[in-house]
Amino acid sequence: MRLLIVEDDAEAAAYLTKAFREVGHVADHAADGLVGYAMAEGGGYDVLVVDRMLPRLDGLSLIRSLREQKDDTPALILSALAQVDDRVKGLRAGGDDYLPKPYAFSELLARVEVLSRRRGAPAAEPTVYRVGELVLDRLAHRVTREGQEIVLQPREFRLLEYLMKHAGQVVTRTMLLENVWDYHFDPQTNVIDVHVSRLRAKVDKGFEHAMIHTIRGAGYMVRDIAR
Amino acid sequence: MTSPADAKAFSSEASPGSREETAPKQELGALPRFDGTRSGAGRPKRQRLLPTLFRTTAFKLAAAYLVIFSIFAVLVLGYVAWNAQRLLTDQIRSTIDAEIQGLAEQQRQGGIRRLVNIIERRSRGPGASLYLVTTPLGERIAGNVEALPPGTLDRPGESEIEYARSSEALDTPSRALVRVFMLPAGFRLLVGRDLEERERLGIVIRRAAGWSLALVFVLGCFASWYVARRVLKRIDGMSETAHGIMEGDLKGRLAISGTGDELDRLALNLNAMLDRIGELMAGMQQVTDNIAHDLKTPLTRLRNKAEEALRSAKSPDELRAALDGSIEAADNLIRVFNALLMIARLEGGRAGDNMAELDLSEIVSGLAELYEPLADEAGLALACKVEPALKIQGNRELIGQALNNLIDNALKYGAPEQGGDGTVTVAAHLQGDQVELSVADHGPGIPQADRGRVLDRFVRLDASRSKPGFGLGLSLAAGVVRLHGGQIRLEDNAPGLRVVIALPAVPKPVETRPPSEPAASTAPSNPAGLPTV
């Protein structure tokens, strides 16, 4: 995956580029908004990671300008501003995701990977998600594993749906809270873990191997390790 | 005194000259003219009070009133004078009429001789009217009028003329109202009355008008000076206090005179503003103190832990564990920091522009559902009693965060003491024009004395110190509630704690009529049976 990091803080930028390269991505760095815009315009990047406050051209304007040029490269906004309506403003400007500073790198990585995958995905979502023997039918609201039906509560269904949509990718707790529950605040507890463990009890219990995996220090992943 | 004509001639002569003289000066005006300004600069110090006085609103108002009252006084006096004169003239006229009628009657009965006799007798009396009887040719037969404007006797009827009673008085003619009456056989009778009385009244009234105008002006000047001085003094006092406050006397407040006038109200409002600013400053101060104390402690701990690990860790695994612990501690600190910032921002009263109409019922039941498994794990039950479609104006994230904190608290501290009812109840219902949202547990509760205190930042009761937390959850919730214009109160759930949040409800337009009625009323509203699109 080719990444462009637009960040004016040299130390943070160096840390991010190094960290992304370590996990096998190509990461370029731009130190201000105008350079970032120029690089993003012709660079063919998969994902842009844009700091909100930048010299010469701020992050939101950068993204807005790109969108006006019909460039829809997924962009994630990093922001030190913690205002309540900050996220809304970021998304309104054309950002695809928003992460307040300070953040854990695992959180940023998980979000960036989801964004890059979304780009390559076909426009229409498949109606059936399939991970190994685990099948989720979005239209019929039915989940089966090895042909056996698994009965899920509506919220459990949506939780599994989101995990399976991003099968093979790390999904963080915050991403689950935002995308499954549509809450954008800090619950300060392990409330998501409890929901996942309930789901796991229904999906994995009684089967040979687990489908829902806990990724330490990051979140969860649905993956078929049988193959 | 120069006559108006002289003055006009003078000014028209003087102005072109002066203009010619000033024109080149104005062209030079781009350059500062020190000589001119300096000569005036010595004076302002002495004159400062007076120009200030002229510039005050009170003075301007007083001057305006002065002008208006003067105009009124002139109008009223003018009306009185005009009316009095008219009344007097009417009286004179009717006297004359009566006399003419009487005399004509006498003439008819006793002929011209009798009339002449009567007139001769009457004209001699003190304060007599004016009488004159003439032949058809205008030769005087009897009467007490010596001179008349020519032609007076040819016009029958009423007129105002100048006359003289005797030949000595020819130089100083008096005014009179006279009436000429044609007697049979061409004789003419003139009866009239002197208008001296009326003239004298006019003079009296004019003089009164002059005096009263002068009085109004003098009194008005005094009054305006007094009022302006008073107001000026109070405003100067206010400026002085404001100056003091600016220089750091933050406790200073504007004086209230107690009259409840505009200045008092202004002072009250400014004082309220200062109080609010003071509160915010105190809040900021508290945040700084909190940061100093409550964040320094965990930071020191974090630092010590890292140092300890660096010094004594034997294996990479031990180091890794220590680092993991450090990251966790740092994350917690970040959380505290975020919460503190959020509270400070909430107390600053800036909601941002993303307040929208929210379905509170949906938020509450959603959160209850989110927390239900957690409650289950803690050995508690989470009951949700929420009326449907409760609408409020607010921010979804903030309301969610506040409620989240309350439920989190209830699950943390709401476990019953020994085998009691372990239900945490989340409820929401409409109470008048407010939506009441409550989270109730059956835990040990909070003693009455501590209930006000726990809403403050970093306050953790001794009973809760063993549990994780920072003592910010309730203060954050309180901040959110205040921002939304609601109230938060802590109640005894006997046993346990109930936190009640009251938020202003968005009035439901559907509630004013039953849902079945609109459907019924649409039918008759189209009586013509026109096709609807």
C-alpha cells in the first residue's frame, strides 16, 4: 500500500513513516499542505494521512481541493483539536475517517488498511459475506457455519457483519463502536470486549477453530485459519 | 445694535474675503500647522470639563427638551393671547351693538334731536364710548370724536380705525373699534370703543411670554447642567471601577444606586458579566490546579515506573511488560486530559453548531443495550424504561457521553451491599416541558452531604477509591447537562443513588391533536371534491 503522510511535526512524521514501513507499506512524507497537495495530486497514493493543522495549506482545505479535482483518494484526518464538532467538520470537508491525537499506531494502521481496502473493493457490496465455512447473508439476515444456523441478536448480527466485511483486517474497538453503534465518544470501559466475547460464544463455540481472533493491543479480526 | 439690513450687508461683504483668505490655508492643511494647534492646545486643560459636558447625552437631551419646551411655551402663550384678544373684541363688539340698537331705538321714538341730546350727555361721562352723529353730508352734529380717517363714515358696518378724541390729541391717535349706522334721512351714527384695553393686555401677555421664556431657559440650563453632572459623575465612577478591574482588581464591582434606572440596570448587567467571567476564571484556575495536582501524580508514577524498569529489568520480556504498562498509564492520562479539556470547553459554554433535534429514546435504549452485557458480567441487571420518541435539542455525542458516564458509574459502584436487588434502571420520560432521564442503582449511594461535591472535578469519595476512575465522569455529565440548558440532581434511591437529568423537551407538534384526527380532517378540507394531486 502506498501512503502519503502530510504532517508538519518532523518527529511525528518520522515515527509514522518508520512505523508504516516496518509493517510493509510504502510511506512518503510531505511537511506542509501545499507540498502535500502537489504530491497527492499526481502521486497515485492509496491512502492519505493528513494532519489538520498544517503550514501554508491546512488539512481540510487540502482535502477539499482534492475533492474538487474529482480526486477521491481515501483520506484520514489527524487532529489535535478535540472539539465536539471537529469530526463532523473533517468529514464534511471530504475526509473519509478522523482520528484525534494522540492515537495508538495500531488504531491508525487498522483504519488506514480498512480505507485502502475500501478503495479497491467493487462499488456494490456483496449480499453474502463468506469466511471459510462461516456465511453471513445480509438480505436474509441469516448466519450459518458449516451449514448450521447461528441465531444472533440484531446488534450481534451487525457486529459480525462489520467484522466479516473487513475479514483479514484488524478492526479496533473504537472502529466497532463507531461503525456498529455509531457512537463517537470514549466509553472508558471494555464494553466492546464483552459484546465480542458474546458473539464469539455463539460463532466459535463448539467448532474446531476460532473465527474471531483477538489481536493483542489492537483489536479483533475475523479470519479462517483452517486454510 | 445694528439693523438686520446692516448685519446682512456686513456679512455678505465679509464672507468672500474670509473665504479667500482661508482657501490657501486649507490647501496647506495637509501639513500639520503647529502654530494654530498650539495656541489652542493650552486651553483644553482648563476647558476639559465643559466640552465633556457638551458632549454628554444628558446635555444633548436637556438642550433638546429646552428647545421643545420653549416652543411649547410660545405656542401656549400665543394661543392664550389670541383667545383673550378675541374674547375682548367680542365683548366690545356686543357692547357697541347694544348701544347702537338702543340709540337707533331712541332716534326712532324721539327723532334726531333726542338722539343728539342723549349722545351729548353720554359722551361727557367718564370712560365714555365714542359717539358721532353727522348730517348726510358728513358735518358733525354731536359726539366726542374729533378726527377720523377719511371715508370712515361712508362705510356702514364695523371697522378698526385710528381716531382722536380732541384736537390736542391729533398727534397721538388711538385705535378704536367702531360701527357706522345709517339713520333714516341720511344721518349717520358712529359708535365705537377705544381698544387701549386690548392693546394693554397684548403687552402684558408679550411681557409674560418673554419672562417665562427666559425663566424656562435659565431653569432648563440649570436642570440640564445638574442632570448632566449627576449622570456624568456616575458614568465616570463606572469608568473608574472598570479601570480598576482592568488593572487587576477582579473583585471590584460597579456601584448600584438602588434607583433601578438605566444606569443601575447597566451596572447590574455588567456586574453579572463580571461575575460570570470571574466564575470562568475560577474554573480555569481550578483546571490548572487540577492538572498540577492530579495529573502530576500519575505522571510522576509513570516516570518512576519507566525508570525502575530501565534500572532493574532483567529480560526483554520484563522490559516489554514495563513498556506496555507505561503505554497504558499514558493512555489513561490522555483520557483524563481529554475529559478535562472537554469539561473546560463545556463550562466555557461553547456548544459548537452541531446541536440538532435528537431522539433521546433511541440514544438511551441504544446505550442501555450497549451496556447490558457489561451489567450482566458485573452480576447486575440493566432495566430500561424509556418512553418512545422523546425529542430534545442537543448534541448526540455529548448526551451519549454523559449518559455513558452515568451508566458506567452505576455499574461500577451500584452493586448492592449484600444480596440485594442488583438492578440498574435507566429511565426516560416526559415531565411537563422537560425530558427526565435517570440512572438509578441499588448500591451504597452517596451521603446527602457529599452530593453537591461529587459533581466537582476529581472528587472521589473514599468508598470508591478502590475502583478505577478519575472522578471526572459526573463533572463531565454535569457540564453536558448545563450546556444543554438542563439540570442534574442526585437523589436517594433508597437504597442507592439516582442521578436525574432534566433537559428541555422539544415540543411535539403531533401531540396537540390525536393522530387519528388529521386523517379525518383532510376529507372535509376538500369540499369541492376537486381532484388532488
